[in-house]
Amino acid sequence: MNVLVFKIETIPDIEGGKAIFDLQGLDDKSTVKAMMHIHQQKTGSDFLPLHLHKVVAISVLYRGMGDDMDNMVTVKSLGDEKTTETELLNLFFDEMDTRKPEVVSWNGANFYLPVLRYRALKHSITLPHHWREDPYFSDIKGLMAGNFPDPGAPLNQLAKLLGFPSVEAKNTWDEYQARNWKGIQDNCELDVLKSYLIYLRYLLMDGQMTQEVLEQEFTLLRDALESQANNKGRKHLGDFLKAW
């Protein structure tokens, strides 16, 4: 396997909102409130359009990334609280360009990848390989929902349905205002884990994996979580393992 499962966390693009909606002079909290109100008046939803999301965290899970990492699983977040959005995007796209994995996500086609591309455009990031030879990409939510108008099952609900641990994440904007960077990254990593477990079950359903191999992958992941949970600041991985 050569798989990269990813998830992003975003907040409203305050700078962009001020420019687009002429909201100069407002503090950040008031700006976000005004942005959501304006968008809700126009669309009936306060969920901002894709180009007005700023990326504050990207978490990934690597599985078997090359001969030197065969039979290994690594869960981590890219960068830290000092990493700029531009640096964060470059870290992510460098991983895709270097490793050329199968890229897996839950709702990546409709949200994560478009947001990443808009932000790359904003920050003048050059991505020639990404546009010409996109990595093989699997959006499990989209694959499950097919072409039906149903938006698909929420990640947490499907994880619970399949018997996997699932804790509702706190609001990223609230966590960002509280400067709880670790909380944001921990939530992002837990969503990556849930996405990966659902992806493995999808491979079984699709006939790409036997039950025996699935159990081997589960064991590999459990061992990886047990090992990584012993590192400082990784208690959330241990909690996930215990709940599983």
C-alpha cells in the first residue's frame, strides 16, 4: 500500500472577508459574524463558500510509504502553531509530489481539495505536477453516496455505525479563538483515523481486500497507535485505541 489519508481544519478567511464585504474596522469576531450573516441572507446557510476558508491544520496518516517504510503506519499533523498557511500548504503538496500516493479522504472532493487549491492560488504556490498528474484520489464519502442527491453520511455517524470510536469535535473557530492549537490538531488526527478505518472497510466491501488482510491492517494500526501514544502530547491516540 502507498496511501495518504488527510483532513484539514479551517476557519473563516477574515482578511478575505474584510476585502470582499468591505468590513474594514471590525475586530475578528465581528468580522466573522458579519460574513456569516451576509452569506446566510443570500443563501440561507451560514456555511461560508469554499474560497473564504483559511486552512489552520492538516493532519495525515501514512501507510506503507515506500520500501523503507513498508508495513508502517504514521499519524501526524503537519507544522505547528507557528507554521503559516503558506508553509502548511507547501508541506502538504510536497508530500503528494514526493510520495505520489493514493490520496484518501472523507469529503475531500467537495471541500478539502477545492479549499486547498483556492488557498494555493491566493498564496501564489506553484503546483505543476498537481495539475498535470493528479495523485490517484479516493473520496470515500462520494463513493458511498454515488450520484444521488443525498449529501452522504456524516463521518462521525458512519464511524459509530461501523463500531469505531467517534467523538464529536469541538468547533474549530472556537478552538482557534482560544488558541488551542493542540486541540485543533488532535481533533483533525482523530478524524483522519476514522476516515482510514472506514476506507479499510470500503476496500473489503469493494473486494480489494480480504477479511484476513483487513484484520492484519487493523492489528498494524493498533500497534502503531500504541507506539505513538507513548510519545509526549499523544494521549488522544491512546484514548482512541482504548475506545476501539
